[in-house]
Amino acid sequence: MASTLYPVGAVAQRLRDPAWPRRVSGTILALLILWPMLEWTEFKIWTLWGPESLKQTTNFLASFFPPNLSVDFLLQVAHETWRTVAMATVGITLAILLAVPLSLIAVRVLSLSALTGRMQFLPAVVRQVVRALLIILRSVPELIWALIFVRVVGLGPTSGVLAIALTYAGMLGKVYAEILESGDSTNAQALMRNGAGRLQTLFYALLPQNADELTSYTIYRWECAIRSSAVLGFVGAGGLGQMMDASLKMFNGSEVLTILLVFLLLVWCSDLISAWLRKFLS
């Protein structure tokens, strides 16, 4: 029985990873870029384990227990939880009402003038203006919008609803337009070439092939709106966030823990509802 012998160099060459030079150089490059950023941000994670930091953290966490489970406080939390969900739902509804027409204007596949190849000047300008508006809306965080509307309409959920509506309108409009344009446009162009209008093309060509993706992204944004509505409360937009902000300022850890547990339960329930909606609509 003959055995095949390989030189040691050949075996080492076969076992060597051909991608290791790129991995090593990529790691070195990432470290060279990351290190100045860590310096500029004064990121010093080891301060968390300092004696004074550990003492303050221990005292703060110890004040969380036991959670506040009094009936009056739980009723107040339930009321603010409902307000948080309502704020997110109304905000995302207004965002959809604003995003749908803007996205339809921004979609090139629904342009009649683009059927000949190059879009006419006026429709192209309108399309670019709408796309710029969507960029502006989503570029400003909802927290900044909330701070603006708190000055305009005062403290309360109204500022939170408007903040969510504007920011999420920009996000939804951009993604809606990209989803509609990324699909197969053959059927849409065929309908418009044969005299169909934009709405007819939308309902009979674009929506049937993109409905699942549009619905899934909308539900996902509703989940994000629930999380955002809780954060917006810290700037006076109402809901659980404003209640937690008041408890933190009063150093009432037991109330903070109760609100945190309710918020975790709220996010968990929203995940279950969104999963059920996806299954129901699929």
C-alpha cells in the first residue's frame, strides 16, 4: 500500500487561511480609526469600576427594591401606559397619512412622463423637492421635534404625537418609495402605456406585489413609535417617560423600577401584537 508524502511547506501552504492578510490589515485599520474617536469622545469605561462609581451605582440600584405596587400608583401607571400607546398609534397614523401621498409623488415608476425615458422638467423638480422634504423630516430626531412642539403647544401628548408624525412620515415615505421602485415595474408600465391612471396602476400593479413588505415595515415602525413615545416623555410630551422623569428627579427608585417593568411588558406585548398582525396579514 503506497502512501503519498507531502512536503512540510506544501502542507503549511494548504492550511494557511488565504484571507488572513485582509483580516489583519482590516483589524489594524479599524483600530487606527477607532482609537482617535475614543479619545475625542473621552470614552473611559474603566471609570465605571472605580470605588466612588461602584458605591453610587450600588446605592442607586438598592433604592429600586421593592417596587412600588400601591394601588393608586399602579392606576396612575396604567393611565400613562394607555396614553403612551395612544400617542404612538395616533402619531404613526398621522405619519402614514402624510407619507403615502409624498411617497407616491416621489416614486418614478408612477410618472407618466418617465415612460418615454427621461422625465419632464417640472415633474422631475417636484419629485426632487418631495424627496428633499422627506430627508428633512427624517433627519430631525423626534426628540428635537418634541422640544419644538412643547414650546408651541405646551406640555402634554400633543407635542409627542406631532413629533412622531413628522419624523416617521419622513422614514415611512422614503422606505415606501424605495419598496415600490424596487419591485418589477413591467406590469405598471404596461398599464400606464395602455391608458391606466396612476391610482389604477398603484392598486392593480404595485400594491399586490409589495403589500407584504409595506405592511411589515409599517408594523415595525409602530413598534418603534411605542418605544419613542416613552422617551419623548422626558421632554414633557406625557406618557410613561414623563412619569419616569419625575420619579428619577425625586430619587424614587421603587417607582422607577415599577415603570421599567411596565415598559418592558408594554414592549413585549407590542412585539406579540406585531407578530400576530404579520401572520394575520400574510
